[in-house]
Amino acid sequence: LKFKLVPATKLSQNPNNLPPDAAIHEGFQDASLGLWKVLCPQLINILDDKNQVTSAESKEENLEVVFTGHSLGAATALLCSVHYNSYFRRKDSDGATTITKHDTIAKATIFSYSAPTIVTFGGPKLCNTILAQYLRTYALEGSQILHLVHDKDPILANNQKLWDSLGFENVGVEMECDPNQVALPHCGVDETEIKKKKRPFLGSVAWNIVDHCNYMGVFIGPRIFMS
């Protein structure tokens, strides 16, 4: 991917609201835009189908949307949630959130589009501090954003110094997990408190690329099937 910071001009944000110095990883921004163009019509169809099923039962329905991904998928999942909010939940100039609906969605049911939840696994830092603060306090206000990482992940270990030198920052809360079992050492973390954990020993122990794909007892990576 194009590993440099560029202006965050492709996140479906009102340019009048976006901080002028907001910068993002160029490759991740482009990848998320391409994915959103594919995902958005599918999401509209899903919401439309849900509308038709529930329209006879309720006039108001809360829909929970979760964006998740691993590695590159973690970065694009986070950024697609920004596109989602811009498309289905628009911020007005006074800061109020307006629920929006695409014309193709049936109007029999009034949906309340709640803020999406974002959970990432082994995801990279992808933007500077200015944009990270903007995303979590404005574009993704009300969303729970959790970045699950572990100390044996070599991708995180080998890129940490580079991300720090470029001024990259996490958008949400970073939490250590176990690569081999479903276990979280710290629970109940306030999502508005951004943790900046120091992992000085990462470079000395994180070397096996397979560990980048091991998260909470699940191998998230390519598999070879023999027929």
C-alpha cells in the first residue's frame, strides 16, 4: 500500500467540518473507498429487506451495525464505518445527528440508525493525531471502537516505531488480548480513554508471521486445503 500520510479528503466528510491538517495513510484511505462502493449497495439491500420484514410489526426499529476486520481489513473496516455514518447518519452544522435514509429504502418503517460498533484485530495505526481525535469525537461520536492486539504480532511489532515517527495514532481503545484463547486481561475500559501502551520487548520476541493471524484462539489467515 501507499505508505504515506495524505489529506483525508475521501472519507465522505463535509470539507467544512474536517480539520485542515487531518491526514491519513493513503493506501488505507483508497482501499476503504473502493470497498465502501461495493459494500454500500449490499448494506442498503439488507436494510431494505429488514424493513419489509419488520414493517408490519413495529414502526421503529433499532439496527445494530458492527464493522470488524483483521490487519488491512481492520483499517478498512474502521474507515468504512466512517463512510457508513456519513451515508446513514449525517452530522448537521450545529453538531446534531440527523438520521438519513437512501431513497431505495422503503419508508413504511422509520429506522433509528444507531452509531456503529467497530472491533478490529491486529489493525495498524492509520492516521495522525488530528484526524484520530476528529474521528472518535465527531465522525464516529457514540461509537465503541476497540483495537485488539497482542505482543506476539510481528506486523505490529515491526511497524510500531515507524507509526510513532510518522505521528500515527489509534482512533479507539487498544486492548491486549491472548492470541491463543478467548481472554481479555482488562475489561470495562472507557472507550473515550485512548490507551497508549509501550511494548518495548515486541521487536525481540515477535517474529513469526503466523502469529499475526492468531487472535483469541482463531487463525485468521489463508488455509491450504488438500483434496
